[in-house]
Amino acid sequence: MCGRYKITKPLTKTANLVKTNIKVEDTDNYNAHPTQQLPVIKSYTNGKALELCEWGLVPGWSKKLDKFSPLINARKETLMEKVTFKNLIQTSRCVVPADGYYEWKREDKIKIPYYFSKEDDEIMFFAGIHQNNQFCIITREATEKISSIHHREPLIINQSQINNYLNVKKDAMEILNSIKPPSLKFHEISKDVNNPVNNDPALIKPLN
């Protein structure tokens, strides 16, 4: 799963890359986590917009339950099987910009945090779905390289495929299944990232 990520690059850079309007201010967020309001790219009839949404999707049917944890991830392999996701992947897609993300490797009873980013350190774009100003990140089975740390990874969209993915007239699954994951680099980091209150550049510093 993907439960934390980093977004600190100027949003004007993101907007220029994907040719979208900006409705939010820059954020130096080294520890983006669920329930936060975070920048996402949505598509409208008059163009794309970069705006804030809450990370964690709460389906309408869940209101009947006493307790329900917001959905922060959706597995690509079961998008068309789950009622909630099946509707949204066809009508309400979004793209989540990030500099990199965090994942934890489990060794016995210990969880060791790692930071992942693109080899060229450029912005990555996660495929997502949204509803009622909330969003959820789509994940895929990890590549062999990443699987040494965790068995899942966020589904990263190529910049050239963003418009197609956001276009609800296009077959989302056909697009997602055609995407080849980019080459990523990663390194072990401090366990300070475990606490979502911590938010500073030191979080991504290599431990060794």
C-alpha cells in the first residue's frame, strides 16, 4: 500500500508539465498522510485543475456502519470487481502529483522505512479516483526490484498518458494495464517518518 508521500516541488512546475490551472498554493509537505488536504489533478469540461482533496475516500454506503476507515488505496487488479471503485474508475479519475513516497519493509516484528523516488528525481504522478472532494491512490503489484521492500507500489502514470487517463471516454483499465512502471531508486531512512507530525527535509535523508 501507499500510506505516506512527499510533495514539496513548486506546483507551478507540475501545472506547466500537465498544462493545468492551479487552485492551490505550494506546500512543503515531507510527510503527506491520510486525512490531509492534498493537491490532485482533476479534469473538467473546460480543462484540468490542480486543487485540494482529502486523502481517504468514504463511500456513501459506509455511513450505515458504526466504524469505517477511509479508503486510501485501491488495488488495480480489483478495481472492476468492487462496486465503489468500478463506478469511480469510469467516471471520477484523478492524478496525484508527488516527489516520492514512503514504504516500510517488515523484518520479523520490525518495520523499516524507505524513501522511493524516480531515478531522475522528477515529479511522479499517481493514478487515483475521487469522490466528494476525497481521493484514493491506485496501487499495483510491485516490480521485482521494489518487491524486496514491499509487495505493492503506487501506480505511477507517465506524463504523456495523463490526459488519456483523465478522459472518462477512454477505457481506464486499458490505459492502466499498458503503463510500464518507471525506474525508481530507494534508500532506508529514519523512523522519524513514522510519526505523521514530523515534517522536515531530514525525513528523506539516507540513514547510512
